[in-house]
Amino acid sequence: MKKIIYLLTAIILAACDANNGVTPDDSVTRKEAVIYSEVEDYEVVYDNDPSEFTPSAMTRATLDGKGFQNKDLIRLKITCPFVSGTQRGESSDGNSSDGFFLLYRDGSSWSPVPSSFGFDIDGTYSYRGSPNFASYYEAQQTPYVFTAITWTEEKLFMGQTGGSATAPTYSIIDQYCNVFHADQTKEENYLASDLMWAQTYMQTGAWNIHLGFQHKMARLEIEVQSEDPEVTISNNAVLTLERMPDIDQQEVIVGDYYADASKVNSNFGYYQKASCSYDNHGKVIGVAVIRDEEKRAKTWSMTGNPSCTGNADAVAGGDRNSTRWGTIPNTGTYTAHYIGNHKYLLIVPPCKLDANIEDGKTSDDYKATFWLRDGEKRYKVKMQRTEFAEGKNYKMVLKIAGPQTDTGDAGDSGNEDSNT
């Protein structure tokens, strides 16, 4: 099932005259640019026999990942990749970073983010509204690429943009970031971690733009079942997953081949982070890492992510066909969101935990481990799955046999593991 959303924004375009090309200024036609958007459902994958998983409805409609809720944020970037000059819409005239237009879910439509939301937007230390997409867009005769990305937080920091090692100069850096939360106990943190991305191509500027949003993270839908009639699980039990990519509070990056053609690029910004080769276009390529001493941002891969980066890295001395600036360690612990009936949801990044197996180890050494903590009782379950793909919803059953000792490191526990 797909949910259709509409964005209506007024645009003034001079009407054409059959004789002299353009009518006088007092004769204009008002049109509306319409963005049709939809959210593609997760693809369900059962890690157990489907009959073992108890069907149940989500406690809130927004938890199913099929649509947006009020005040959700997206950032829209417009690129004309086949012309050297900056076309109308590619730039926000300095009124936002990287030329982004910022929109929020407003009932049944999208609207420009207002100053009342409390965002700085242009790094001037005052609350500002987003540049209005309708004021900048024109239907010019060149191919357009529209890229939309969900975001949840504005990040401002002082970054080194010039000078030398002994006398550096700094500027205010303003970024609009989707932020991953390792602790997804709160619904807002769970929803914020669900990164959605859309991109569409038009042969020329157009009045009707379609954005098909895809989930770029994976989701675990977990049900806890007791195999021992003497073991009961309360509704206060906390479920964590250890040995996952350590990306708490970091921005997950989706590769964009057309970022290389971006005309408006801020320091530490979108071009440096999202630039990628054609083969990795639209794939999660890692997380953003700010390298102040190098005056730029770099994208570090999670294990199993594509290592191929883009032109932004070639310019910086890397090889766009093989560069991996760094690898995120699998030392993170995630906490799942409880939805009732012994079921939990957890957003996880696309990765492969047993990538590049070291000498003397097996894939079993890289498996993530669940811990269920219920009062003084502890239960440990080693997950058999080691690979997570974007847009997949993995339904799994954790079968609890009996309480085990919590050593603080599930990997070092001498107790026998249960398995999914």
C-alpha cells in the first residue's frame, strides 16, 4: 500500500504570446507546482517460520513506515547536471546551506519550514524560515534532478575553512542532518532513525514532480517468546542489541552520483559527503565524519558498505574507485522500541557484520547479540543474521529458555546462547 502526498506551491510564469514570445508584465498566468510523493513499503523478510510470528497491528499508524506524520522534515536539493551555469532553483541565493529548500509535513501537504520552528537555516544566529521553493523554481529547458532527504536536526559548529596549521581561520557551518539514535526507546528517536530518500529526474523544469521515497535503513520487528512455562516476560523488559555499527548521533549518508554536479556547495557539506560512483548511486555509503584539520567532511563506511566513493574524494587525493576513508567499528549497542505484546521495533543501518573476517575468526565471532533485561533477570540470544539490507523489514522471534548471567559483554559470556 502506498500513500500519496501532495505539495502545492504557487509559481508565477510569464505566459507565451504566439506573435512576440512573451505577453506584457500585466498579463501573467499563475500556476502551481505539484509534488506527488509516496513512501514505498518495507519488504518483509521472515528469519523464522512465519507461523511462529504473531500478527498484530502497530500501536501507531506512523510506526508502520508507510507515510509521514505532521511536522516531519525533508530537505530538497535541485541539480541540473548537464549544464555548467547555475540554473534557477539550484541556488537559494545564500539563504540556506548547500542550496537546500526545507519543507515540513503540514496536514495533507508540504510547506516551507517557518521561523517558528526555531532553526537558524543560514548560520546568522537568528531564527529564520526556509527559502520558498516556489520563489526559485522555473521551468527551464534543461534536465533537472530533484533529491529529497528526511532530516531531524540542525547542526551548527565552527569549522576550519582556511588559514594554516599555526593560524587557522574558522567559519560557522550550518547543516540539516538526519541523525541516528542508538537508543530508540522513545518513539521520536525510533522515527528519527528511519532515513527516507527520494530522487527523480525531469527532462526539463516541470510543474508536476514525483518523489518516491524509499527506506534507506533496515528494520527489525522482534517478538520475544518464552520456551519455559516458568519464565514470564513483563511489559517493562528492555531489549538491546550489541556488536552493531557504532553510529549513535551520526548522520547516515546516501550516495548521490549527481552530487558531483552540484553548483552550490558549503564547507563540510553535501557534495563532500554524498559524492559517489555511478554503481553506488542511491545506496547507503556510510556516515559523515567531520575532519576539521583537513577542512572537509568525509564518509566512513560501515562494514559491508560500498567502499567506492566519488569525485569529491578524488579531488582530495583519493581514488574514487577504491577509497575508504575509514571503517566504523561494530562496538555499538542499540536499544529497541517496545510496541506491546512482547514485540519490539529497531532501526538498523545497512551493513554486513562478518565482512573482512580476520585470521583465526569465523562469521560466528561477528554475530550481534540480544540482551533482554527484565528487572533482575537477564536473557541472552545470539542473532544468526549477519547482514542487513536497506528497505527490508526483518521479522524474527527470540525464544527465551532461561535467565543467564549478564557479564556486561555478551560476547564474553560463558553461558550457552539461545538463537533466533
